[in-house]
Amino acid sequence: MRLASAATALALLAGTIALAPTAQAAPAAAAPVPVVFVHGRNADPGVWGTMKDRFKQAGYPDGELFAWGYDSSRSTNEVLAGQFAAYVDSVRAQTGSSQVDIVAHSQGSLPTRWYVKFGGGTNVVRHWVSLGGPNHGTSLAWACAIWDQGCRDMTPNSYVESHLASGGETPGPTKYATFWSHCDEFILPNSSVPLSGAVNTDAGCLAHNDLLTDAPTAQGVLDFLKR
């Protein structure tokens, strides 16, 4: 009886060990949402070199970082927003992602906002970030508004500016952020940048184009995209 009991106990113990749950592997980190960078007036996608490098150092694969180039003299609502929508569709098709994050500098804030608000982008754009964007216009744009549609769109109370401000500046589930500088020499007044309903950050005393390369600003953008 003692031998039988010992054998039974050993069998039960073996069964218990066999049935014990094994440790599960930690779930793989979610792939970053593709980021589309959009330059400002009279610039090109090359201005994003430093920012892209910082994103790569933070773990973004090169294949998830995109930069859209466009003719900044064209109309925000009639031309550029549609072209941008097509570009976003191509990024989604290439990456297989249903959403994108947008980081725009200066004038690039306008066609991207128009796409989000009026082009069906609220369910596509997860985060939208504006670095020194003329979100309520800039008086400096009057200097070229006579011959340049892009400049006209950036003037305070223009058709584009007034429509973007109407009915709520940050619509839909998209998360919005702006970074502005009180030393910005192109966005006048500097208070044009922040939006109601957005996370608005004072980047300090930076020149307009320094927002593209400033390390704390880049880190602020990266932190926001994690929300």
C-alpha cells in the first residue's frame, strides 16, 4: 500500500508539472504609425533630414517616415489638400497602415488641416502636429498675396483661414498639437500658431526654421505621437 501510494503521488506530481502553465513571451511592440512630414513655403522635403534622424534614433524604421513635397504657390483648398490626400492614400497602401501621423511646418499646416477637416482625414490622421504654422494667418503674407495664391491663403481672415476656424478648430478623433516660438520672425503675431483644443507648446525663443532642427522640439513631437 505504501508503494502504491508513493507511485500515485509521483504520478499526480508529474501531471501537475505537465499541466503547469508555461511562461508566455512578451507581446511584440506595436509597429509605429507612419509619419508624413510636410514642409513649409518655398522649401522641399529635404528640410526634414535632422528631424527624421531623431525619429530613427527613437526607433522609427526608415520605411515608416515619409515627406511630401508640393508647390507652395498653389491653392490650399482647391489643389494642395487633394494632392495631399492622394499622397496619404499612397503611404497607407505602401505600409498597410490604416492611419498616419502628420508633422507639418509653417505653410504645410494649412493643406494638411484642410484634408483633416474637409477631406475625410479625421479617421485617417491619428495625430496632427504643426510647427510654427500660420493657423490663424500671418500678416507677413500680405507682402506676396497680390501674385501668389499660397500667400493669400495665409493672410489673416482669408477664405482658407476663416473656414478652418469655423465650427471648431480641432475636429474629430484626431489629436492635435502645435509648437510655437515667441521669436518666430515669419508668423506674425506668434499667437497665430496655437489652436483651441490642441496641445499647444511654447518652444522658447527659436527662429522659424529652427523649429525643424531643435532637439527639445523634436522630443516634444515624439512624446506627443505616443499618446
